[in-house]
Amino acid sequence: MSDSILLARWMAGDFSNHQQAAAEPQHYAHIRIFFRPLPFEFFNAIGFYSEQVYDYDLWSPYRQGVHKLVDRGEDTYIENYSLKDAMLYAGAAREPDILKTITHDCLERRCNCSMIFSRDGEIFRGRVEPGNQCFIERNGATTYLISDVEIGENTWVSLDKGMDINTHEKVWGSAFGMLKFEKVTSFADEINPNSL
């Protein structure tokens, strides 16, 4: 099995940071991350729809995206897309009927915001493509994204930060360190092992 297929199988799931949030509720909200495989035919490659939501409000995701995996041999390149009218697709990670309504027409490529994952022993490490050109407007400022992700067979650890494009100082992001998720449900069976 190629590293890209393995990464996709590990990414495919419903992840929760319930343990972290219960241990330090003053620092961490209870968050769920869903990475639901899209039909192979959507990209003619492995693809995902993703949502990040607060556990108490599963129908109001604060981040949604569509992702296409590209196997580059020594690493896996993940193209990221935003959704026009994203709230129309809220819940698609849990409701197959909503997932089926996502089309190419509702996607916009997030240029310079692809993630690059490489294997490091028993985990995959991911980072935003080089160049500091993945721009996000937040708190009235234009920031560039720094994203560090570690994915294991049943774990997802991440830290996103927005840095001021002029001063390179942090504008937004967790003040208390990495978010630590554990897989609650696997969707790995929805990944065709012969996809690549």
C-alpha cells in the first residue's frame, strides 16, 4: 500500500478532542473534525469533504473544505478548495444525501494553500506549501497561514496560526498549543485501495 493510500485511510474519519477538552475546559473547546471520502469519480483521484465543528452545534461548521490528494512519490500533495455558499453543505460529512450535492461548480481552489505530507515513521507530518502565500483575512488583518499537522492511524494533532504579513507576528491561533484529536469513527473502508 502506498504512503498516499495509507495517509488517506488514516485521514478518513470522525475525530474528537473530547479528552483534551474535558481535561482542560478553560483552554480547549470540544471540537470535531470530519474527513469524509468523496466518490473516486469526483476528482478521478482520492478526495475528501471536511468539516470542523464545535461538538455542541454539529450543523454550524466553522470550517469546511474539499481536498484532492496527489501522490508525488516521496510525499503527498493535498490541494485545498473552498465552497461557495458553504453552509448549503453543512452536515455533508455525516449525511450522504448532502454530500452528493457537492459539485465542481461550487468549488474555488485555494491557491498557495496546499498541504504537503510526508511519512515520518508511524505518523505523517503535514505543512502548508512554502512561500507564506496562503492568505486568510482575520480580525481585520491579512494573515498568512502556518499549519502543522501530525496524523497517526487513530490520531490527529494540529496547530494553525495566522501570521501578520508585514510584522510576521501571530494574529490568531491557539494560545495553548496543539489540538489533539482521537478517531471516533473510521471511514477508511470508503477509500478504494486501488485508487492511485
